[in-house]
Amino acid sequence: MAIKDAALHALIEPVVSAMGFELWGIDHLSQGKHSRLVIYIDHQDGVSVDDCADVSRQVSAVLDVEDPVPGEYRLEVSSPGMDRPLFTLDQFERYAGHVVAVKLRLPFDGRRKFQGLLAGVESDEVLLQIDGEEYCFPIEGIDQARVVPQFT
């Protein structure tokens, strides 16, 4: 987690937890002069649109006071959904046995995108099984990762 993301996480997590939700992760997406700050919240009983609106109001008030994001941005609060992004080693461990899509920061074997069965976590590496081979990717080398929903 980058220092800037860690600071945002430290600011937002207590608010989300106090409201009874888990802060699943934060995406800060720069788009020119404007950017999007997406906060993913989770709960064992699910997350409703009203839950997202309530969390958005509370987090927005904190962000207005602390002003941790320079420039203009749009705040979005969302459930991680079925194709949930994975941010931490703990989340990768929780979704071992699921198919995941991973995008690396730098190419490995000439490519940045991989999809396979999440075999687990070892130390600070994510283990993926792809076509009978196992790949180890350091967590800091992963730019994005998402669970790929499987419908049978």
C-alpha cells in the first residue's frame, strides 16, 4: 500500500468501522484535473445503496475537514461486488480457490495480465495456478487484482 493510500486508509477506516462495515479497499483514480476516490465497504449481511449513501455522507464530512486529496475529485462508495477487487494479502488468502485476474505493474514473461486459480499466499507473494504451472507474484508488483465470478 502506498504511503498516500495508507494515510487515506487511516483516515477513512475508523469512520467505516464505527458504522459497522469493513473497509474493503480504496481506489484513487486520477483522471486529468478530476479524479475519483472509490471506497469499497463490505458487511457479512451485504451492502445496500442506503448503506453506501450513509457511509458517503460520513466519510465526505471527514474528507472535507482533513482535505487529504489534492484538487477536485468525485467520492464514490460501493460494495466490492462479485468481481471484487483484492487489495491485501489477507484478502488474497480469503479468496484462495477462486479464479482471479491480476494486472502487474511491470511485465513478467512479456505480459502484464494473468488469470488463474488463486492457490494462496506465501510470505508476501500471491500464488496463481495457470495452465498447470504455478506463478508467484509479489504483492507490491500487483497493480490490480479482481475475483472472476464463476457461473455454473
